[in-house]
Amino acid sequence: MDTKELGDKGEKLACEYLVKNGYKILGRNYRINFGEIDIIAVEKPARLNKIFQILTSAKEQKLFNRVKGLFRKNDKIIHFVEVKTLAGNGDFYPEEHVNYKKRDKYKRLAEFWLEKNKFSQNYPCQVDIIAVSMNNQGPKIDYFENIVEDK
């Protein structure tokens, strides 16, 4: 598997992880001239997640998905998620690939996205990292929230 395929697989797993844990994906691979935001998501209100988990049939879940947009006003924090994926069993972890310079870049990307999408610059948001380690036992996902202190 080449690095692009590995990265794509990691991003897919990260999206699945977020959805399973109560997030709604707003966008993926948002590119501008100085970088890319891998995933943009919001956490769904907890009560809606509980309702969705109770529903058992695909038909019920499909109906729920149609009406859940009515509850968007309850969405709060926008999460700008950087996904780092590495293959193999090593002592080097994906999240270690994010230094101060990259954190600053992610902060600027988030600010640009907010402005472009007509949110105020003080709208609640945060930059997160999802680290995906691929090994023989399967993928391991670690979620690091709010890695940039002042955003």
C-alpha cells in the first residue's frame, strides 16, 4: 500500500470513528493554497445519538437521518481534524508528526475555513488529531482533542 492509499484508509477509519462516537462530518479534504483540512466535524447533541443507537432497523435509521438536520441549531464546537496514519509496529507514533509549526498552520486553516463559511472568528472551534496506527492486529485509533491552545 503506497502512502496515499495508507492516508486515505486512515482518513476513512477516522471518519468512521467520529461518526460512531457522535460526530457529524461537515466536510473532508478541504484544500486551499497553503494546506488541507482532513476532516471538519461537529459533535451531535447527546440525546440525538442515544435515539439513533436505540433505532434498530435500517429503515428507522434512514428516517432519523432525514429529520436530524432539524436539530443543527444544537451543534456547538466545530472540530478541524488532522489525521496522521502510520503503518507498522514501531516506537514512533503518528501524533509525533505534528510539531508547533504544523499546529500553527492548522490554526490558520481553521480560521480561513471559518471566514470562508461566514462564521465569526470567535465561533467555538478546535483543532484535533486522530492518530491511526496500522499493524498486524488491525488499526489502533487515538483521538487527541484541542491540540492548539488558543483556538
